[in-house]
Amino acid sequence: MKTTKSQDNTDALKTLGEGGETCYNYASPSSDILELFPNNFPGRPYLISIEFPEYTSLCPVTGQPDFANIIVEYIPNEVCVESKSFKLYMGSYRNHQSFMETITNNILDDFVTRLSPLWMRVKGIFSPRGGTCLHVFAEHYNEESEQYERVREIVREWKSESGRHSS
């Protein structure tokens, strides 16, 4: 029987922790953490939305924790991001000190570098600090894509939908 240090039975788990214990890195965000798999529908522009509601990082000045819901929306080109690596990537910001605006843009840059999506937007919905809410939106279009106009149309429709993150 496989058990954790706290004696939780993990026999039924197949993918979580596959290959041994998961290694968590809490201070060094890197695009290398992101694992990719082939997009089986590269000729069809479809939208993926992946959300991390438990995001944390640290203020670069005070060291106080910042909390956020980070939402990555993208239209894949040749590859998609694997969800567990997404979780590990987001967790790597936990002890990282940076401004919220920088973090949101760095996430976009890392994902664009690794995925080369047709379109991508990162939304950082940060929890209030000192009575102030900060929401940061960073966006990228692959203007060289043959599907550029179709992608812009899909994105325009997506942005006009209400409740698009609810089931």
C-alpha cells in the first residue's frame, strides 16, 4: 500500500505524483516548468480557459502576500499546456517578490514563448489590499497567423459572452 507521510492511502491515484513525489519550487518561476502536448486540432481555432484561483506571491517592497485568481485564456496553435504543469508553474510564484503588473505580463511572456498561441490573454484578478482592487489584463495576438482574422472574430465573441467561466 502506498501512503503519504501522514498515512493517507494513495493507491487509487494514477497521475498525481506519477514517477515519485512532486517537486515544488516556490520562488523561481520559469517557463521551463510548463509541459506541453500536441494540439490535435491545429486547423480549428478553439478557445481554452484555464484558471488558478489560489495564486499567491509576495509584494516586492513589503514582502506581504498577494492573492489572486489568475486566468489564462488562449487559442492554441500547435501545442497546449498540460494542467498539472500549469499548477506547478503558478505555485512557483508563491515566494517570488514582484509587482502584480509585472507578474501578469511575465506569465503572458512565458506562455507565449512556450506555446506560440494564435491568441492569449492573462487576467490577474488580485484580491484587495488596503481597500484597493487591482485587475491586470495582458494580451497577445499572433498577427502572422493565416487564421488571424478568424481568431480576432472568435476572441471578440468570447469577450462579449457573460458568465464564460461558470459551468
